[in-house]
Amino acid sequence: VDNIQASYMATRHLIELGHRRIAHISGRADHPDAMERQKGYMKALEDAGIEPVPELIVEGNFRRQSGVLAVEMLMSKGISFSAIFAANDQMAYGTRLAFYRRGIRVPEDMSLVGFDDEPAAAFMIPPLTTVRQPAVELGLEAARITLARLKGEPASPAHMKADLVVRESTTIHR
């Protein structure tokens, strides 16, 4: 999956809703997916003429707890923002919990977007806007490549398209 384009699409969705101060919870700095997703976030901001703000980027580790910690870090520093793009759904779940504990409503006070479209994303309160990766197709492609390489045949991975699934965790910025 083109993580850069998919993250661009997620961030662009928030920009189109009027958000200008969009925080990003990245994955580990040494993880290729995290690096690409942050590039997509940055590119969407730049293409919209929004100056990226380094303080709005918090490194997570793709686990729920890092979503909670990222929100606490942003809030404790008094950094203002109206939306968060989390580099995966797990961190978005933690983000949602941190907002709940602080009395911040999603999406009325804060919009939230994740990445992966895990099955639980549709059942979060409110249901999470997220990037859907074609999980079954990715698994089939991995199996195809593995089998070809076991036979000594060359195999290159096919690029697959991710889709933005807009649910109820995002709204127009007021």
C-alpha cells in the first residue's frame, strides 16, 4: 500500500473540513510505514499552504498507550490543535480514551482519523474515520510472492490502493 498517498488522503480530509492545526501521532521513527505516513501528512499540509508545526508531531509506537501519552504530552504543553491523524487505529483508540478522560468530545471538539480500518474501528464511539488497507488482498499477495520465491521465480509486489473510510469521528471545524 502506498502509505504516503494514503496518509495524504487522510490529512487532506481533515484540511477539507477546515482544520489547520492537525496533530500527527506517528509510529516509531525507525519504522518504514511510520516514516511514509508522516511524509504523506507533511505533503498534504504543504500542498494546502499550511506550515508544518514540529510540536504537532508526537512519536508513538503503534500501541494504544502511545495514543494516550501523545494526547497528554500535547495537552500538557498547551499546544492547540483541532484534529489528530494517528498513524494507526490502535493509537487512535488510545487518543479517543485520552480525550474522553479530559471531557473532549469527538468530533464536536476534536476530529480524529486513524489508519488500518481494524474491525473494531467501526464500533468505536464514535465510529472511527480511517484509512482502509486491503488486508485480504495484502495477505494473498504476500503468499503469492513467497510461493514464487520458494520456486526460485522472480516476484515483485503489486501496489494496492487504500481507501479513506469516512465515519463519525470527523466533522467540519468550527
